[in-house]
Amino acid sequence: MAVFDGFEPVIGLEVHAQLQTDSKIFCGCRVQYGAEPNSLTCPVCLGLPGALPVLNQRAVEYALRVILAVGGTVRQRSVFARKNYFYPDLPKGYQISQFDKPIGEGGGISFTLEDGSEKTVGLIRIHLEEDAGKSLHPESGEPYTQVDLNRCGTPLIEIVSQPDIHAPEEAYAYLVKLKQLLQYLEVCTGDMEKGHLRCDANVSVRPQGASELGTRTELKNLNSFKHVEKALRFEIERQVGLLTSGSVVEQATLLWNEKTGAAEMMRTKEESHDYRYFPEPDLVNLVVDDAWINDITGAMPELPDRKAARFISEYGIREYDAGVLTDSRPLADYFEAVMAGFDDGQAAANWISTELLASVKESESDIADYPVRPPMIADLLKRIKSGEISGKIAKEVFAEMAATGKEPAAIIKEKGLVQISDESQLEPIIDSILNAHPDNVEKYKSGKTKVFGFFVGQVMKETRGQANPKVVNDLLKRKLDG
């Protein structure tokens, strides 16, 4: 539990996740990032008179996946409500959301902190709602703000945590785990740059050991998990500074300014009654029966923690490697596809965690689009294991695979990279090197055994790295110790 000058932070997070549906939540308009402004709208999402909303079934199914994955309770009869407020990018003057009867309640997100400790943050609720449009504020002095209403009606779930977080680092770890879960469930891309995942943070501080909560503020405009961590640290220190100097913290909404590294006042914080919630008259209650819940449960994918545990038991890999390989679902699927053609889990984990991921990062591509496919990696690893090529040669072959997309066999043949394991081929090369360096031979025989590495290096240089290191070591020892 983090303590700042005798004060304990209390943090709750509200995460809006954009659901990966093809159409909006209450109309048939397409959901597409980057489309021509105001080109994806209709009378329903613009709130024109007489237009009636119709609920998107896929959005409900995605919400159910998340509720079940976090161990929450599905409310079998939930209610949509109008949340009334006025803003240029909200053409109806209200947002259809859920208030006192959300579709999901309870559950939690468990994660591991950097020090290895485990923590679970409880959830208050998960509810469905529609997104507002987007205001495009001027950056070069224009005397107007533009409004793009394409985003109006985009389906969202809001995931509201309990105030169980007590340090900025915990908030960061929670968000990383939540994003991973949403991606595994294939309900949200988690792309914060495109606004697909947005986070608001509520934070207060109280004297260490106190049970009563302090006055909270809300932080908005948090465009990355690192910004969340930095903004929370700033606001905690600001509140502690106010209280230790005898001042008070005022309830307010603050905007995080990454350029200045400070939070700026946006408005006095609203309470729920300020939004004048009332049931949405144009939508019936949402009823989710047991059969529907059972269908969703039966189709749930294997989640990251369970997958990591299975990788350890089934493939015999280390816990750390299992964590790396299950970081994303595409990476976990890639590893399993490699294992379909190879039988050494740890060797595959080592290669993917180092060589492959470094190359993917350097190419700035996604693993799903990476030119080296899993069967090619399995083939390469089998050739290392059989002794056909050395690990060093394999790296050269892999680099060529990444650059050209060619199969390992073709590259090995073209470049003549087959490992030399035949003693009759290596022996004359070793004899020649020993004869050329009698002084180093004498040093070795007099007890200076570190010179052994010199001879190995010379053999590898002479064979362009193709000599089998084990055979080279055995031959050298036999000749130098004989």
C-alpha cells in the first residue's frame, strides 16, 4: 500500500471500451475509424424527430462475454436510461446509457505487480451505452470548433472499478490486465490512439489508517496507461500538498495536460442527479435468459491466466515465458502453431521470446502479418535440434526468412549453410590451426586453458560458422590433451 507523506491514495477507474461490432449500438450505421467526417450518420444516431433506436444484439453478447470473464453477475432484466447533458457533439441532448439497473455487476480483475505480489480489484458494474461525437478543437487559431458525429452511437461498455487501487503503479497494472482480457475476448481492440479504450480516474487521499474517504477529483483526457500513472501521481501529490498546508480539496473534474505535466480544472464535478436520468422510453427492458448466458459461456475462449498455466503443464516451459507468450492472444496462438510441428516447448519459447519478438518489433508489424509463419519456425528449430545447422547459423537463416519470406530449407541450400559435423572434414582444419599456432598450444599444455576458446574461434572462422561446436570441442580436447 503506497503512502504519500502519511496519506493513502484511494483510486477508482472508469474504463470505456469500444465494442468491435460492425454497426452502431442502436442503428445500422457502420463503425469505422478515420472515415470522412459526418459520413456515417443517420436519423437514429443524430436523434432526429421520429427516429427510433433498435438494440444491436452483438453488442449485448460482447458485454456478456466481459461480465462472465470477470466473474460478474448478469442482470437478467436491465434497463436503458437517458443521461441528459448538453454538449456540441451530443446532438440529441442526451446519451442512452444504463443507470440503476446495469447489465452486469460485481466481479474483479486480478493481476501481478512488479514485486511479484498478487492483487484483485473489485468491479462495481459493467453497463452498455452509446458514444458521443467528437469535437475537433482548433490548433492554429481558428475561431471555431468543428464537430464530427460519426462516433455518435458507437457501442461502448463502461467498466467501473471499486476504489480498491492505492497506487499509480497498481492502476497501470490493472489497466494492462483489463486490456489483455478485452483483447482475448475479441470484444475491443484496446487501441487508445483511436479512442477504442478510454479511461477516467477518480482519486482522493486520506490519512494513513483512516477509513473515511477524502474528497475526490476526476481525471480525464488520459490517452495512455503511462499518462494515467503520471496523472495520478501528480494529482495525489497535489491533494496531499493542499491538505498538509491546511487547505481543502474541492470536488472537480480535471483535464490532464501531457505537455505541461499537470492537471487543469475543467469543471465542478457533477453528481448523478445532475444528469436527470430516467428510463429510455423508446427501448424495452433488456432480458437475458439462462439459455443465452449458457450459449455465451460455452463459446468463451481460453483466458490468459488459464492459458499460461496450460502452457507450463503441457509444454514444460518456465512461468516467466508462459507470461510473455500469453501476453496477447495472437502471440499465444503463434506459439501453439509452432508447437504443432515441434516437440521442445522451452526451445520454441526461447526462440519466440527473443529472436522472433525482436524482429517483429523492428519490422513495426503485427505478429499476425509477420512473413515468417509458425511452420517455418518449427522447421528451423527442428534443423537446429537435429544438428543440421548451428544456433548461430539459424540466426542468419532466420534473418533471411524475415527479409524474404523464404523457407529455411531453400535458404540453407542457396547459401550452403549446412552444419559440418563430419570429423573427417573438421580434423584437417583443426590440425592446420594447431600447427599454425604452436605458442598457444604450449600455453594450453602449461595450464593456461583459457586459450582453448581461441582455437574454437579459429575453427569457426575457417568454416564460416558452419562447424558443429560440440564436435569441434571434442576434437580439440582430444588433440590438445592427448
